[in-house]
Amino acid sequence: MSINDAQENDTSHAIVDHLLSTTRSVRRRLDTERAVDRATIEECLRLALQAPSASNGQTWFWSLVDEPRTRSLLAAVYADCWSKYRRLQERRRPAMDIGESEALDRLLASGDALTAKMADVPVLVVPCIRGKLSESPTLLEMASSFGSIFPSVWSFQLALRSRGLGSVLTTIHLWRADEVAEILRLPADVIQCGLLPVAYTIGTDFRPASRLDISAVSTWSTSG
């Protein structure tokens, strides 16, 4: 490998590493004042469809929403589900220590901020998979099914980040998935897997988050 090749390789690694380590769940800093054109969303989705899927089934289905009335309907469902989730979290507070309670405050405040602006976020994206699960799905079935969409979702979020947009994968609307399916007129053979509000971000100065050391969350297998 030449010096130029090595330098180019190092630069590529730095760009990819920065993208991977600074793609955050964005709630407060979604810019509801700036429009997002469909071409940009479709460009990101086209990249997302390069992600692997179980048995190369490519069972993805994406509902893309930028029409204000539909966004408002989805936002109303989301707000109701958020209220339910919020009440459940508050019930846990008496058993928390101060640090846990403060962490819950931050979580709820962030969720409140997202809920308040959900109807005004330019694009709402609902990733789905085709094919129904069995009545009592096995671990293998669930892992294969949902494992076929979430790599694509993450690729979509990375593509957004590289273009100055942000998102957050939410799931609480799934409490009322049937109602959302009616709103979006989803085909009967798809399963919703989440909802992503998408917008340009207010600033792009996102940083790596504080995470546990890998020694706390991983082990190497040993013989004997």
C-alpha cells in the first residue's frame, strides 16, 4: 500500500467513525421550520435498501408521510401513547434513587419536547416488514423478521445524518398500531416496526455519547 493509499484509508476511516459515533437520537433539535424535500428522503432510503435482510428476502415496506393532515393524525396517536408511557414511568419513581430520578426527568423532558413538535416535523417515516408473525412466534422467527428491517433503519438514519438531517427511532405508537395502519392505509400483510420523525437538525455539532466500557458488556469465549 502506498503512502497516499494509506492516508486516503485513514481519512475514510475517520469519516465513517465520526458518522457512526455522532449519529444520535434527535428529539429537541429537530428543525420544524425547514422543509425536507422528497428527493432527499428517497436518496437516503435508496441507500438504506442496500442493508442486509434475512435470507435476502428484502421484505421491507416504508410509509413516508409529509402531508400535514396525516402527520397531525399520527401525532395525536403518538401523544396519547406517550401519555400512557409517561404515567407508567412515573409509577416507578418512588423506588428510584436521586440519580435514577434525575435521569428519568431528562428522559421525560426529551420525550415531551418531541411529542409537542411531532405534528410539525416535516416527514414521519414508518418502517415495516411484509409478512405476519405466527400466533406464538419463536425467538428465531422474531429475530429473523425484525432483524430484516433494523439494519435498514440504521442505514437510513446514518444517511440522514450525513446530509444534515436527524431522526429518532420511536416505538410507543405501536400500542395503537391498528389505528395507525388505518390512517396510513397500510397493506394487510405488513407489520409496523417503529416511527421516525425526520427533519434537518438545529446545528450539526453532535458528539459521541457516554457509553459503558466494552469490558462491561462483552466477553471473549475461552476453550476448556
